[in-house]
Amino acid sequence: MARINAEKCVGCRICQTYCSVEAIGFDGQKCFIDPDQCVECYVCLRQKVCPRGAIEVSPLDNFYKEFQHMMSDPVENHPVTGVTGRGTEEVKTNDVSGRVKRGEVGFAIDMGRPGLGVYLRDAEKVAMALCKAGVKLTPAEHSPLAALMPDITTGKLVEDCLNYRLLSVIIEGKCREEELGKALAALKEVESQIDTVFSVGLIMRVDENGQNPAIGCLDDLGIPRPHRGKVNVGLGRPLAEA
Amino acid sequence: MTHSLHRSGDIESQKKDFVWFMYQTKGVNDVGIKPKALAFIEAAEAAGSVNWGDVKTGPVTRFPAEEIKAKLSDKSRIRGVFTRREQVVEFLKRIKEEDLGMSVVISGVLDEVLAACREAGVKPHSINFSLGVWGRKEKLPDDVTLSITTMCGHHMIPPKFVEYIIKQVDSGKMTPEQGANRLSDFCYCGIFNQVRCAEIIKNQTGK
């Protein structure tokens, strides 16, 4: 984990400018990393920001610290999914894998994004709200967060992880198109119960013009229609043909 | 990850910002990807990709292209940025013709991306639609800072460093382009649009 060697630190405070989550404090003489705020993204280490080399790394001392670093540092590969960054597939390879099929809606809830970070206790609240609304969460072989859930039908996380802060983590799942309104209503309710932000992505099969009429339910809920999208252009060879 | 999806800022500015990706699928086409990755990079460079990279090495704004290419492996993730729809069309046409079998994703303003698909003769398969940011939005940085930090979807760009760079440009210590290039160093994936960033800094500082 990242730490500042007090014997080397001269208190210049340059490092504070480079912290992605403002986890570096100053006690009047020396800088220090607040372990409860630090997400182990290692930006301060990779950018070599300290002119005295005072920022050092020590071994991550438990599974949750390793998970925290894995989710916060995109250079790492997740050991289960094998994918870099936060280890999810969402729409990226849907033309090959067919994970989200016609009539289904995938959810990619990017907890803590942009930039505020997320305590896992808040990720749990959102995951549980989605489960109660009928969303089936993606299992651990495709979604790192699910590895912390003893039972993915509830969204509840193991107790020991709840006070760890991550730069972000994605809750993935899917439901039938006719259940989309209920799931979005659940998200609207839970957004006031957490202490951070999340970005919402809806994954859908579309026609050749990029349309899917199911998105019309946004109007009923007062949610603006999306103007941005991540478009899988269908050039991947489907699994059945690969 | 959804890291290119939720960029923010002025819509006209976002229309000059397209992120391209090549994706391998675990257990299907994720072995021996290097020749295909090189074909993608060649097509992107020919179409004028202003930035590209592999998260395992870094962006071309920071590392020599040859070094990134030499270090490509099956764990690589190849992606980059275009600034004009015409570039996306040229890129998609070439990739379609080469029929490499890998997944291709273009992220951006839907009206622009879907128009590019039509012009290139490709049919969208699925879309991850952005419904934006929910929750405690009052805790977020200002809109200008966010329009820059969200160009690295992994949030490797510290908001305070954006403020620092804008002050440096404002005081004449660096140009908007130099500031944008410095910020691009933080995004290991190579999807930071330093051209758009320089425009944002210019608009903010009047330099």
C-alpha cells in the first residue's frame, strides 16, 4: 500500500496536487496518506511525484486491500475475469459473447464515478436495491464485485469489506425489458441514501439504426434520453462462428 | 469497464471526441492477438487517431509507438481517440474490410457515432446508453474540471492537478497544448483527447 516515509518527506506538499481522491493530508510539517481515504490507485507512485522519493509502497496486507488496489488501478488485471481495469465486459464483446440478448437490458452501474470514490457499504446499498427490483446480478466469473457476495441474488456483500474505499467499482446485472422501469425507479430511490455518485449505463440490443423502443420508459420516469453511448458496431465474429 | 461512456462537457465539444476500442473475448479470441492489434493500430493511425495506447504500456503521447507495439501481448487492450466523424468512418470501413473478427466499440455522442456507422456501412449490434451521473452530484468538481477529468474514465487525472495546469496556462507558464499533453500522461489507456482538452483550456483561460 502507498505510504509516505516521514523521514524523507520535507513537507513541500507537491504530492497533494497529484492525489486522485484527496487522501494526502499535511500535519503542519509532513505529509501523510490517510489509509481510510486512500484507494491504492498508485497514481502518486506511477507519476513519481515526490522529488525526495518519500512515497513508498508496502505489501497489501489482506484480500480486501488487494481487491481495493485491483479495482482502483487500471493497469492491473483482475485475477478472475482476466480483464484490466475494473474487470467487466458490459457491451464490449456482446457481439461475440451474446451476454445481453434481445428482450434483456444490462446494467453497468459505475459506483463512485466520476472521481468521488465509493465505500463498499454504498455499493452494497445500490446492489441490494437492484436485486429487490428484480435485476439478476452478473456472477463472479464476469463481475469482480460479485466475488464479495455470498449470495448474488441479494446483492449483500461480506461484512468485512464494507468500510473499504475504492476509486470505483461496477455493479453489473440484467433484467427483462419490461422490468426496466421498476429497476430505474429503485435506482432513483436509493440515490438519496448513499454518500457518493454513480454513473448509469444501460446495455441493450438495438436495430440497425441504433434504436430500441424499450428506452421509451425513461420518459415516464422523467429521466432524460441519453445523448452518449458506447456502440458495439457488430464486427466481432459471434461465438457460434468463432 | 464503462470508462469512455460518461464523458461530460459542452455537447459541441463532445462531438469532436470519439473513442475507439478493439476487444478480445476471454476464451474465444484472446490468444495470439498481436497481429490483429497491429492491424487495428495501423488503421487508426492511417485515419488520424490523435492518441492511442495499451493500458499495459501507456499512451502514445508518453511512449514511442514502436515500444507500445513491441510490448503488445494477449493481455493488451488497444484503444484510442478520433476528433472527427470522417476519421471514424474511414477506420470502420477498413476494419470491416479486414474482417478480423474482434469486437469493435465506438464511444461518443450517439447522433455522431450512429451517423458514422451508417456512412461506414456497419450495423450497430448493442449499445451501452449513458444515463449520466446520479447521487450526490453536489460533491463533484466544477463542470470544466469534470469535462477534463472524465476523459480518463479510470479517473487517473486528479482534479487538483487540472486546476494547477489551468493556472500554469493562465499565467503564461505553458501553452494550452503543453498543458493538455501533460494531463494526457495520466491516462494509461490512450483515450484522453488532448486536442479537445487544449480547446477546453483555451476557452477557460482565453489564451
